[in-house]
Amino acid sequence: MKKLIISFLLAFVAFAVLGALFGNFIFLPQFAIWKEAFPDAMKTSPDFVSGFVVGIIQLVAFIYLMNRLNIDNIKDGAVFGSVATVAIWLMIDLQVVSISNIFSYDYVLTDAALSAVMGAIIGALIGWSLKRFA
């Protein structure tokens, strides 16, 4: 149980730092463009509570799955984290592309690339901590 809690705490800090960096420098400027183009469809600022909940769900799922799959090293954790995160966000982003004019394929590619980086870092951290604190 200790390794799961420590893994969660470390991954949460990484999630918060990376989310703040990517959000402030990449996503918030894009959201401002969408707000101008679609004022009735976009909020003035993102709902950070829902983003926080999504992050918690993803972290708990990753830790549970990685522990059950015996992924307990940096390399395998990075691969799992990257692939799983890209898959999750591609499904969501491509669904929005299919039903609206808000997202572009450029945005989807940017989000996939950043998701791959974030997932790899968080997955590597979880993989490392699952073995280190076993």
C-alpha cells in the first residue's frame, strides 16, 4: 500500500507541474482563440475542478494498472504512460473533431504530442516508484 500512495503523490506533483506549464503556455492561449471564435460555447476560463478530477482518475488508473501489470521500471512505465495517455486523449479529441468545428487536427496533434510527453514522464515516475518503494 505504501508504494501506491507514494506513487500517487509523486505522480500528482508531476501532473500538477506539467499541467500548469502546458496549460499556461500552450492550452490557455488556444482557449482564448476559441473563446473569441465561439463565445457562447466556450467558458471564459477552464473549469479546473473537472480537469483535476480527470487527472486524479487517470493517475489512479495508471497506478492500479501498472501495479497489476508489474510495470515497475522507468522504461516500461514511460512507454505505458505515453501510449495510454495518447490513446485516451486521441479518443476524446477526435470525438470532438467529429462533432464540432472547435478543434482542428493541428490541435489534436499538439495535444497528442504533449500528452505523450506528460504520460511518459508520469509513467516513468510511477514505474520507478512502484519498484523503489515496494
